[in-house]
Amino acid sequence: QVQLVESGGGLVQPGGSLRLSCSASGSVFSINRMGWYRQAPGKQRESVAGITPGGFHNYADSVKGRFTISRDNAKNTAHLQMNSLKPEDTAVYYCYYQSLVPKGEQYWGQGTQVTVSS
């Protein structure tokens, strides 16, 4: 089992910044992918960003150039720096972890609310 604890999020004005963090503990394998999905009211959950220990990362087109994902492998922690936030970024953000070697199931954090509003 893997436990994920998320922090960060909150209310910010358009153009502002927030930083999300996600720490994994338990049966964590070193070769894994961590990242975030988000879900806005009435919409499907969508991938935001993901990163592997080697630094390979991916971003949704809607956040490229504004969001930056990073990780601290020694601490099994990932961070999502969100800049130039827009009202359409408002959603519950869910951190995830998935072991790649060996291939394992995906685990989810409890979710954190991000609200972008003036």
C-alpha cells in the first residue's frame, strides 16, 4: 500500500500562483511516476502533469508554460508550481503515484481545492 499526502491549494486571484506538494509513503518503489489530475465541477478528471525519477515530464496543453512539475526522489515528494493561474484552472487537484518497475496500480491523494477567482 502507498499513502499520499497532499498540501497546498487554496484561493488565489487570476494571474496569481500556488504550489502543490504530494508526499508518498509506504511500499514505494523507486521507479515510479507521480503527478496530478484535476476535476472541475461537471467535468471529467483530466491529466495535468506527471514526472518520473529521471525527470521525464508531461503536461496538459492547457497548462504548458504556466505549470512546472518537479520532484525530490530522496523524499518521494512531487511539487506542482502553478503560475499565471486562470479561472478555468479552478478544480480539485488529485495527486497520484504509480510504480513503473514493477508495474503497479495507481494510488490517489485525498485531493485539494484550487480556486482562481477575483
